[in-house]
Amino acid sequence: MGLIVKKFGGSSVGSVEKIMAVAKRIIDEKQPGDKIVMVVSAMGDTTDDLIALAKGINKEPYQYTREMDMLLTTGEQISISLLTMAFKTLGQPAVSLTGPLAGMKTNSVHTKGKLVDIKPVRVLAELDKGNIVVVAGFQGCNEIGDPVTLGRGGSDTSAVALAGALKADSCEIFTDVDGVYSADPRMVKDARKMKEITYNEMLEMARLGAGVMQPRSVEMGKYFNIPIHVRSTFTTKPGSFIREEYTMEDKEFTIRGVAHDNDVAKIAVLGVPNNPGIAHSIFSALADANVDVDMIVQSIRNIEKNVTDMVFTVAITDLPEAKKIVDRVADELNAIAVLIEEDVAKVSIVGAGMLGSPGIAARMFGALSTASVNIEVISTSEISISCLIKNAKLKEAVNAIHAEFFPAK
Amino acid sequence: MGLIVKKFGGSSVGSVEKIMAVAKRIIDEKQPGDKIVMVVSAMGDTTDDLIALAKGINKEPYQYTREMDMLLTTGEQISISLLTMAFKTLGQPAVSLTGPLAGMKTNSVHTKGKLVDIKPVRVLAELDKGNIVVVAGFQGCNEIGDPVTLGRGGSDTSAVALAGALKADSCEIFTDVDGVYSADPRMVKDARKMKEITYNEMLEMARLGAGVMQPRSVEMGKYFNIPIHVRSTFTTKPGSFIREEYTMEDKEFTIRGVAHDNDVAKIAVLGVPNNPGIAHSIFSALADANVDVDMIVQSIRNIEKNVTDMVFTVAITDLPEAKKIVDRVADELNAIAVLIEEDVAKVSIVGAGMLGSPGIAARMFGALSTASVNIEVISTSEISISCLIKNAKLKEAVNAIHAEFFPAK
């Protein structure tokens, strides 16, 4: 018995058959006294269909962000009404609520909104009437009532935040994978499903390239201290719990996961004067353009000439913008050259236990060395170590590191 | 210069091309200083597509009226966002508002809601900013904010009511015909477009079968005294004005139109006792089942036996329900027989000038007689005369009457 928020993504509700299947499953799993809130995304291709319509009007419809939100919020409104009808058809009282009706208040940054307040008065009232409450994910309204979408991964964020506001016992995120793995199972055959992982580890995994959860929703879970249960739409087996601390003696592994990211590019600015303020001049220009810089290494190139090399990585999507800025700044600084490498990838290990376990870094580098993978850049955080390598070596690298920290039983 | 509400139906905004065409036209026709509110329906087939989805969940989705409203209101939300993008693409500032955002307050009768209040604060604010305001027709919300649709013809009603609340100068209803005709142009080759017609005449025409405007929207126009301009989506020519009184000396014709309706059935209850309360027992039972009864004739059948015949018409859609009720009541009354005729039709003439012009009825009956059309039932109102005839004779009858009152020039 408890209050549980369950989130189903677009592919889980992609057809009327799938919607009926979700409704059946939820009713089957429901314990007497359970209060259930469903958060659902738009049906499979609906969002793409709506965007295609908008592109028929204007090739760049996202310049009209408010109108895109007016358009796209209909997608979830369709799926919540259909799922609610499915529950009712199966004899289960239910009611649908749009984001605004569920009390999801946002700022006014259309298409990339942030939740600023949640007042789930209506949700609680409908739960008290015995209804399963079906809430539209991904959306809310600003202070004048205009619909606002939350941007990428917004439905996960809606679900976790609503769970927090409702003081729910847990938030279940149903997805096409059955949990959080020690590495991407598509890349590592022996990847293990983790029973538990902490918010911080999950955030670090996501930041370093693991796609299973959007960082914003994990942050939301951490803020409200709501356990997030990542589980499969297709099976009833338990998945992985994301929470503040481990509850089980599952501390076999100091490292909780191996993450990778091949959407990165390396930029090297060679031969810049080694004076105070040089790093600032490069990175503040990038920050002004909203370009996130990741791994940064500065090395002395030539002590006599007092010049240095500045090496860092950016997301591949930011590369054109970053290149423009770096070329300009390098020119102003009289740098010798700017080198761009796109055939790189980042492989990382994550684990909160790493701090108290010396030698973890050495084991990682050793595994890469044995696999003949050259390391170009290294960076570390409190709970992670990342190495930049050649993209062509990524699969070997991830498997070598995984085998080192998660040996076959 | 003025404040004008312009309503476009689903076929006028049935594709992105048509939406762009509507936007272009409105911008072309806009005079400096004009304030324009657009009321639009869902794109062409959207509503049917949504209903088909719902039927995939449950063959009778309309039993879930609240959820059907949640589903169907997305249709207009899609068209308002696209039309607004079209305006903006053409350089015209515009903003979309759902029914609720436009202040359209309804009762809670889902799928058949009635407007109970309109507070168009936001509409006025957006007009003052120089926007064309694009409002979703057919919808509003009840006092707890749930979406409610207005039922059949709801978008016309939204438009006229909003025009009333805004104290607009006029309300233009764009449709696939270019005005109100003296008879259905598909049936009468010489049908004339009327420059003007009064609310009462239009209401009577609609009640008697003319399809161009839903009665509710005409009543709304009459209530607010808003001139309604019925005009074509495809041409810029003026159409017909529906208003309180004629403004032009266009009184050539005492009769304003010939209406017809072949979706009627005749029910005859033969040989019921001619006692007080007999009519009440039949018609109250029908009223309890929400069956509208139209033409009623009671005639003495047999004075000695003191029995009478009761003849009346109902809409063909109500016939199964009506038959069940009438059979039961006829049984209780010991009536001799119940006869049903489905091959009947009603032809009517409408005109406010009729009252002061004796001989109109005689001219109508004469025209029918000359055309060898037998009259089964006659009924009259202050501004109309209706005859029930055989369906097979309908076209001849309508043409004969039209030729009598609207002679070829």
C-alpha cells in the first residue's frame, strides 16, 4: 500500500493496443489501497507528426516557441484521455489531467520550460475519490496559464517532481531497458543490471554519456529524496533503484558503472602565451556562447618561450560554434595553431566508493594499456575518472575497463 | 476600422496549404486599425481521426464524455497554433488562445456543453498589443477548469458569443456556401442569395431544415444583437447578413426562403379516446425521453365512438425511441393502430412579412396543387407555414413553391 507515481514514455503508449496493455498491467499490479498516479508522454510518433505539420507552415517552426508549445502539448492530452478510457473500459475508475490541471507550474521559457512550483490539489482530490490519476507529462503552464513544455526528458522530470510534491513512496520510470546497467548492454555483453545506484552516481553517469535517465529528473529525485525505480515496460521484474544511499549490502563493486560518450570533439589551442587570464579569455568567450566545455588540460609547451597548449573537449553539436569562437580568440592571443579532432570518444568510470579506494585510476589506465588504447586526455571528479581516447578504440576500451572492474563470475 | 470576429470551419483549415491561404486572405482584407479575432475549428478530418483512436479503446467512447472532451479539444488546439504560426510567418503578429484561455466558461455537460459566461480579458489584452487573436472554437472549460466541448455547431456559437462579449462590430462566418439562399441551391437552380435576413427568420429556416447556420449561434447573435455575416471561404464577395431588422429596402419578397427537411417521420396514432389528457399522455412520455415532436394534428375520427386520430412528426433519428414509447402508450390507451411513415418530407416557407400579407398560405397550397403534390399535414407559426408531403415529391414541391414566391426575373 502506498502512493506510487508511474511514468510511461511514448513508445510504451504508442498504439491503442499498447495503451490497453499498460492499463491491464497497472490494474494487475495494483495492491488494495494503492494510490496510483500515471505520468505519460505523447503516443509514439505523435510529436513528430505535429512537428511535421508545423514545418508545413514554416521550415523553422521552433522560432515560434509559444505556438510550438500550444501545438505539442496536445500530444500528451491525447494519450492521457485514451489511457483513462482504457482504465474505465477495464472497470477501473480513472481521470485524466493535463499538466496545468495537475498543478504543474512552470517558468515562461517555452519549449525548454522549468518547473517552478507544483500544487497537486486536484491530483490528491481525485486520488481520494478512488481514481487512478493520469497526468500529462512534459508540460505545465506559466503564471498566465499558457502551456509550456519542459524540453528533452521532460516527462521523467514531470513524474519525479510530481512524486516529490505528492510525497509519494516511489516513482517508477518504465522504459525500454530493464534498469541501470554497469555499462551500455549494446556495447558490453556482460553488463550487469545494478540493483541500486545513488543519485550522485546516476547524475555522473548521465553527465558522462549514459542515456537511461535525463540528469534533470535525477536531480529532482535527489532534491525531493524520492526513490526512482527504473524498470522495464515489458516485464514485471524489478529494475534498478536510484536513491540517496544504498539500502542493501551490495557493495561488491567500488565502481558502479562504465560510461561512454562519442559525441565529443577535442580542441587544442597550441602555443598560447602562458600569462594570467589566458584560460579565462578562451573559456569565458565559450561560456558567453553557451558552449559547455568538458575535459580541460593545460600543459607547458615551451618554458623558454613561455607558451603553453590548452586542450579541452566540447559536445560535437557545439563544435561549429566553438570553432568560430576559438579561432577568433586564438588569433587575438597569437596562438600558433588550433587543432580539431572529431574522431575521439570519452570513456569514464563512476563510483561513490572511489574516493576511499586508492589504485582505482591505476587499474583503469592498466586495463586501457593492456588493450593497447592510447589515452589523450585524463580528467577526474570526486566520483569519476574519464579518459579521452580514439573513437575507433571505444568498444575495446569500454570492454577492457568493464572486465577489470566487473570480472565475469 | 472595427472589431471583427471571423470564424473558419474545419474544411477551411483542412491542410497547411489552406491554413496559409486563410492567413493570407485575412491579412489582405485587414484595414488599418482593424482588430481581428479568429475563431477556428479543428482541421478537416482531425476530429474523425481522434474519434477513431478512441473507438480503438472502446467501441462506445462517448460514454466517457469527460475524456472525449479531453481528447477532442486537442483538435482545435492544433489548428489555432498552426494558423497563428501562419500569421507570424507572413509577418503579422498573432497569438493563439484555447477556449479556456479566451475566457469561454461552460456548464459541465461534457460533449454537449453550453456557454454560461465569457470573460475575454486575455483576448482584449492581446488585441491591444496589436495581435490577431486566434481562438479555439467549439470549446471552453467548466468551473473546475476541465475542458468541455459545445457539441454540434459549437464553433459558430463560440464565434457569435465571443463577438457579443467583445461588443464586436460584426461576426463573419466563413463557410463553403456564399450566403443564405432563398432555397437550397442544390435543389433549386434559381435560388437567390439574400442580402439580409432577420434572426427570427433565420432561426425558423434552421428549425425547418436549412443547414447553413446552427440555431444556437443565431440565437446567440439575436441575444447580443451582433450582425452575423455568412460568407464564402473561397471568394471575397459579400454574403448574407443576419440581423435584427432589415437595413435596406430589400422588401421585394414577403417570403424570405423555402426550407425543406427530409429527415422526418410521421407517426399516426389512430382511434384514441377523445378525452382530456390524451394528448398529454402521448407527448409527455415523448418529452420525458427527449424526443422532439414537430407538426401535430388532431382530428375527430368518429364522433359517435368519441375517438380521434393523433398525427405528428419526429426527427428520423428519434424514430426508434419514439416508436417504442408510442407503441406502449397506444396500448395503454386502447388505440386502434399506430402507423409509421418514413417516406415523408417537410417543405416550409418563412418570412416575417407573412403576418401582414393574407393569401400567402393560399398561394403556397396552390403551387403545390398545380404541381400535383398532395399535402398530408399542415402546420403554421407566426412566420412560417409547413406542409408534410411525400418524400418523392420534395424536389418538385420546393421548386414549385420557390417559383411562386421568387419568380424568375
